[in-house]
Amino acid sequence: MITVLGAANADIQAFVTRRLSPGDSSPGRITTTAGGVARNIAHNLCLLGEKVRFITALSDDENSKMLVSGMKALGMDISSSVTVPGARTSSYVCILDEKGVLFGAVADMDIIEGLQAEPVEKALSTLEKGDILVIDMNVQTAVLEAAARAAQKTDALLIADTVSQAKCLRCTSILPFLHAIKPNRLETFAFTGIEITDTTSAHRAAEFFHAKGIRYVCISLGRDGVFWSGDGASGRTAVADMPVVNVSGAGDALTAGLVSALGEGASIVEAARFGQACASIVCASEKTVSDLLSHDHARTVARSLLTIQEL
């Protein structure tokens, strides 16, 4: 069983068809879909064939009804989630430029910020040895610490997606309890003060996390792929000429692939390759979670990836 804890959002995405001009409107398309870092991770894990329990904060409005309907259709167990009547469902609005790259975004996540530690800790009391608990940094530190206590009590594996430079440091107090962590360049800099520009700096950043007690480190490098480290090995995995339509869900897919592979007993290099394959499939889709993602498809893509040492 994989339990995922964190944000579920209504994602409103605007795709422009020509170069953005500040202060002016631009032609394009606008879509509303289910999103949120943790929800996206959970969704991807379902597509990869995993049994998933998801814990989040929901409302009773139309956006939450949309989220609940979709999650139930995936077979996701959301019985431990908390409903807050009358609240606004967490929402994320983003603009993607003509190349599919994030131009800017606004997040309204008060309902997630209000999630309390007590119901979460109660829900996590059913964790068992060998289970995996995935957390995102959209919840408050007290909730993350409750998750760490629950994982420690049951010897479950705790894996963190650090979400953003603004929120990643929320998990500072629980770094020693993490089995694996997946930050990007900016989040890594927030933790370590190290700007990743080459293999040497990537190694130094990874060693910071290992010194905290984290076994596996997987640093997302965007178009440069993934730097992975653990069990005395390290390297970079990248996709040659990766097609990019929308990058907004790539990191979530990377985390899901990493979690799924580690849960199957894969080495860190195998897990990083599988995660990068999942991310590349999502990058080729307009959706934050690709309908084409599957375990077999990701395995096929993973076999074509390059493993290289230099950035």
C-alpha cells in the first residue's frame, strides 16, 4: 500500500499560442482539470498499477465534487481525507508560454494549509512495515512531523516531494526520517545553499542530504534530466530530444515513478530512470497527468534513456 499525503487542487491552465506580452491579453486555450502535487502523484501511481490511499482536505463545492469523482474512478482510497464544508477547494491557476514552459502561477491553498495534524496522525496509525508514505510540502510542518512519527512507529518508508522553493524548508525538521527526497534545483539551493551547475556541485548537494540520514536523493534538473545518488553510487539520467508540451506535471510523475520503482525493490539508478521515463511521458501531454502513462510504457521509455556523469 502506498499512502500519499498533501494537496488536491482544481488546476486552471492557460495555454498561449504566441509570445506573451505583459499587460496585454493573449489568444490561447483554458482548461480546468484535477491537480495538486500529491493528488497528481497519487493519480500517476494508480496509472502505474499501484494500490493508493490519498489523504487531503476537500470541500463540498463543485470543484471538490469533480476531484472526488475522478479519484474514485481511479480506484483511489480517499476515505481518510478531511472534508471542510463551506470552504474553497484548493485551486491553482497557471499560464504556460508558447513553448509549454510555466510563465507564472497563483495558488489558493488555504484549505490545505488548514489541515490539522490530529486527523492525519489518526489516519496514518494503520500504516504497516514496508508501506510507503509520500508527502508533499503543501501541508503545515506539524502535519509533516505527524507523518514522520507515524512512519517511524511502523517502519514505513517516508518519501518527500519538496514542491517549491517557498515551501520546501517546511520539512527541515523531518529530514533525518526520510528514506528518499526529490527536490529540484531551486529547492536544493534553498536547503543547501549550493547552486547546481556541474557534477561536482550536484554531488555536494546530494551529500548534504545523505549526511542528514536520507538514503536516496533524486534531484530534478529539468531538461538536463535527473541527478540521482544513493548506496554509494550516483549519476545523471536524461532523455535525448525530449518533446515538451507541458512541464507542469513532470515533477509529480517523476516522484510517482521513483516511489513505484523503489517500492518494487529497484536500485536508485533503476528508480531514477523509471521516474524520468514517467516524467518524459507527461511532458509530451497537455495534461498534468498523461492518459498514456502505464507501467509497461514507462518501462519501454526507461530502456532508451541515457545515463551520463557530466552535467
